[in-house]
Amino acid sequence: MKHYLIALLSCSLLSACSTTVSESLQRVSDPDIPTNIRLFVGQDLGSVGGLEEYNQGYVDYFGVPAGVTIYTSLESLEGLTSKVNYGAGDSHADLYLTSSSFDDVDIAMGLNLVNQLDKVNSGQLDQNLAALSDWIKRSNRKVYLRIGYEYEGAWNGYEPEAYKQAYRHIVSTLEKAQTSNVEYVWQSSGYEEDRDNLLRYYPGDGYVDWMSYSYFNHDPKEAGKETLQLAREKNKPVMIAEVTPRGADLLLDDGEELWKTWFVPFLAHIKDNQDSIKIVAYINALWDEQPMWEGQGWGDSRLQANLYLATKWRRTLKREGWEVKTTVAPPPIFILPDDYEERKQARNKNQEALIPDEKQSQAEDAIPKGNARIYPDSAAVGGQGIAYIYQEGDGLLFKEVTQSNYLIVRYASERSGTIGLAVNGIRKYDLQFESTGSWVGNYNTIELMVDIPNKSDVEIIWNDGDSALNIDYLVFDRR
């Protein structure tokens, strides 16, 4: 799972610092702000389609979007001039440059900087920046560069000052190289945004053309809330750079129900913020068959795999006037796999098991302590759990539980170890657990005999030496 940590720190001097560094930057060209929303699609060759060897993707069923999304890292620039597959589908951006189908189709490039900030700031990667500049110029189209995307996500490990310095260095270097067809994107994760925390990573007005965030199973009223507000204050357009209904299986799920529960709220989020949102980048992937994401509960977000959703999507694009390059009419028929019925039955059975039971004390209904936060996960009962129990002070408090002598804890964790169980403020038990292989998607249970008096306050608590885990629910039982 992408672990997310909200650091409640402020930077009162940021505005003054931002003004200073912004004024020192000479820009080659001004950013272009679209009139209508532009649709981008990604994020690997198979998901996008429209090429000779990749002909079952979005483009083959819906037409060519206004842009495509790609990913690389500054350290290796993988996937630009040659094909790579790091477990998330084939990537080879040059194929878009040489295919006439993708002429004038723009690119949103996610530039990974994990474990590279020191190298960027010391100038060790300047040669790679020169190569990146050359590639962007050669692309002969607009490239939206998402520098260190999801910058505040704890899974990336970006230290704010080092991140800002690296961001500015990248922009300054590309500008000095006269890279006139690039626009710079500052992208958050979009989860539970804290304004002061976001601003700790802000490189300055002159270095940011677009503000951006991700949208998966976010609360549509809260997603990117502070990013949107900052964008309005600073007169910046907004890109939703990663969009997918995480956990949904568009091949197997009821399309009408999914349209109501995910797509309608998402489209309402866009309409509520249409003054700012100008680009939406949908990820049209069979996540569960990609090794990087397997077992993490991402699902299957291919729009062409569900006739109801495909029809609604086409009508929405036409009605809302989203910018695309071409459309497909009539669309081809999506061929269902031979084992479709068996898979659908198994999916329905699994979904039934995720309906909350009255015996279960759901983690999201308890009181979080420290950094513990609710997170969405379709593999969790009720679709939510509690994550980020990983450092001193983190915990999850259940008030006045029933008398019990048997406890069940449903959890997910990439690690094995122990976590504490406190009864009325005193740590009484060490809960031993084995890794489930991921932070989301795969769950296991801890079961043990306990002695918990009636109306006790019970807390899952992290102390020094414990291991991190995410909690779905607890069952306080008598046997």
C-alpha cells in the first residue's frame, strides 16, 4: 500500500522564499491553459493501445485521447527510447512519437525521484537532465512534467527542503536548455490534505505551471481539497493526474451500480471544481495481472471491459465536451474471457464476504491515535480500514467493548512482527502476525485467547520495537 503520512508542520517563511526564487527564474514560454477539460489516458502501452503490438487498449475501443501518461525516473530515463517492463506493463514512449495515430497527442510524464534527490541537487544527474530535455524537444508536443509526483506521500520519502531544491534545479536546468514545450506539474496524493504540510513542499509560484493530485477511492468532497484551494489562490490550472476506481473489477462488477457509486461522485467532483480542473488522466489498466500491483486490490479499471460503463463513458465525453483527438464509431465488441462465468461467481462470493457483520468492530468506527487514518480498500470489509499504525503514539481505540475471552484481528501488512494490545491503558498482549505480502488487498487474521472485562477500553497500540500493520476489524468474542 502507498503509506501516507501527514506531517503537521508549518512553514511561515515559505511565501517570502517562494517569491524570491520565483523572480530569479527566466521562463522560455508561458503555459497554455485549455478552455475545456482534456482527457489523458495511461499508463502503459497495453492500457492505452492504438499500436500494432498493443491493440486491445483504450484507444482501440474509444479513440485517441488528447494525451497519454508515461513514467520514467531521472536516474535512468527508462522507457523513453527503449522498451522496459518493471512489473506495470510495457513502456516505450518513443512509440507514441513515431506513430501517426498519436501525432499532436500530448504527454503527461511522471518523473520519479525516489532516492535521487541528493544526486539531483549535487548535479550528478545533470547529464540525464540534458538527455531529458533533448527527448522532450524531439517529442514535438506538449509534455506535462510531474516532478516527484505525490511529493508528500510517505512511501516516496521526500524530505521537503531537498525536494524543493531538486524541483527547482530540474526546472531551471530545462529552462536554461530552452525546453519550450514543457510545463511543470506539482502533484500531491490528494488524501487528507493539510495545507501547511503541502506548502512545505512548494517550490515557488514561478516553478509551478499546474497543480495536481491523484483520485482513487477518495472522498469526492475532500479529494485534493487544499490543492484546489491553493490553485485558485495562485491562479494555476489543475490536473487530476491519476484517476482509477481502485478495487473495482469493471469486467466482473455490476456496471450500473459502479457508475452510481464511483463514476457519478467523481464526475460531480469535477463539475464542482470545473473552474480549476482542466486535465483528467484516467488509468485504464488490468492492474491485478501486473506483478507490481498484484495482490494489492487495485482491480481492473478497463472501461472497455464493461458494456454499460463503456456506453455511459462515451455519452459523458460527448455531453461534457471533453477534448479528445478521435472517437471510434461503431466501437468494437469486447470479447469476454472463456472463464468469465466462473470468475464472476467467485467475485460475487468474495464480495458477499465483505459485507460487515454485527460481530465485527470496524476499524474505521474506532478512535484513531497519532498518525492512524482511514484508508479505502475494496478488499476490506465495508471498503475501509485504518492504516499508518507504524510509529510511537499511533493506535486505534475501541471504547467500552463487551466482555470477551477471544479476540480476532483482521489485518494487512508487508511486514511480520508484533503489535501491542492495551486494556484500559495498560499493554496486556503482544499480537504476533505474519506478513500478508502487501498493505492492502490481502488480509489475514490474528486470533488469541484474552481476558477483557466488560466495558473495557481496548487499544491496538504501536510501541518501540513493534511492526507496522493496517487494521480492517476486530471481533470481541466469548467461546
